[in-house]
Amino acid sequence: MTGVGLCLPQLGPHVTVDVVAEFARRAEALGYSGLWVQDHFMYPLAPTRGYGGKDVLPPAQYKSVWAPTEMLAFVAGITSRVVLGTSILVAGNHWPVPLAQRLATIDQMSKGRLIVGLGVGWSAEEHEASGTDITERGRRMDDFIPALLACWSADPVSHSGDFFRVPESCVNPKPFGGRRPKLLSGMWSAQGLERTARWFDAWNPAGLPVGRVQKMVAAMDAQRPAGTPGLEVYYRSFVQAPSGVAPTDGDNMAALVNDAVAAREAGFADLCIEHNFWSEIQSPEDWVSIPEKFLPVLEAARG
């Protein structure tokens, strides 16, 4: 069965701890499969790379973004079944050993409900503020993942690569239940798709037709090591594109329902409704009402 996930209240001016808690509880009670966070921490006023490949400012919602791992730790404590996922953590914002510890802690707190999504990011300014270089983001990712996975293996752990060195050490906690969290790729470039095929368990496409996603996944599956299961798909469907024109309610819901049906028929693992940029979120109450509003999408995914 294809699940339907929601983005936790994280972006914009109307997020409060009470909104996050009520949203998470309602989403779990209604049967949504996952709750997702993303990873940004500053809003550059003069970005050198623009946004989305264009010479424009990022959407205004990015002016306030609650920290992703801290949000998931909080939600782990007030839920019991729903998957908790990152879509997507930017590797350049982090360092693999302390991130491995934080993620394993969340996985323990949630009793194995964590999915770890990783990508290379787009903000040069966030990389600079993190002490990393966006021009090295691909090569850094190639060393980041093995270093992260080493920390989740049996002690003593060690790693020596082009970017990271982990001296022989004990790194704990380990993930829950003696297995590592599922790795979800948010990468899109030709090199990123190669990394996805080599390292990851699932892919997180957004804004692509389902048929094209199936062809791209088939091409990646053909590159995977022998005996490795095929990539799962966690498909992302936009209520409203970032900085895009607000849709009408009827067209909006119909498009999401169609995506849910197509995702189910394609055998995708999950459809995540991307509503962070929806212009109708104008108050805390609007956030809290989202789980009920998108029940038709959940029903369509279930068939």
C-alpha cells in the first residue's frame, strides 16, 4: 500500500510548539504514513546562486525554519507509529560523526521509525556558514556517506577518506534494533543519480511525472550492485510550487488525488504532500487543519 506523508509545521511565521504537537498527533491518528522535515537555517538576502537555478530570492517561508533533528526528536516523544523522515538534510550543513549520533538518538527515541534523507543542497551561503564549500559538495557527499555508515557499524569504528577521518573509536548510540535507518536520496544530477544507485535505499523525486520517475528508477536499478534490492520511491507532490501561483481548491485537490492514484499504481512506497509553500497557510489554525483537508489524497493512495 502506498502511504501518504505530510510536512511537519516547520517553515514560516506561524509555527509554534503547540501547532507542531497538535499537527503530529492528528496526522498519526488519521493514518498518515510519515512526518517530514527539511534542512535550512538562514535566509541570505543576496544569494550568489539564486534559488531553483534562477536569479531570484528563496521563498519567504525560508526566513524562519525550525531545526530538523530537534523537531523530529520532539515528535518522536509524542507519537508511536508514524514514520519520521528528513526530506532532505543537506550534507554540507553537517559533519558525519556528530550527525550519526544525533540521528541514531532519534532512531532510538522513536524505536526505529527514522528515515534519513540526504542531499547536496543549493545554498552557497549556508555552506559557507557551516565551514564547507559548495563547489566540493558532490565529492564531499561521496565521503560523507561512508563515514556516516561507519559510525553506525559495530565498535570500534574508523574511517579515512578524502574529507573525513574517524580515528578508531566507539560511537554510540547505534540505530535501533541492530539495523541502520533507510537512506533516502534527494539528489537529481547525473552524478547524484549515480550516488543514489550506489549508496541509497530510496529516492525522493519532486515535481516529475510518475512515468518519468519510473524510467529514471529503472535506469538507477540497473546500476545497483548485484543482489541489492531496487530503489523505493518516496514521491513528493506540491500543493503549490515554491513562489508559484496559488491553485484553486478544486484543481489543487484533483491534482493531488491523481498523483496519489498514479503513485499507488506505480507501486511507490509513499507520496509526501508538500504544502510548506501553500499561500493559504496564514495562521496557526491553518497549519493544524491540514491533516483533515488532505484526507481525500490519503484515501486515493489506499485505493
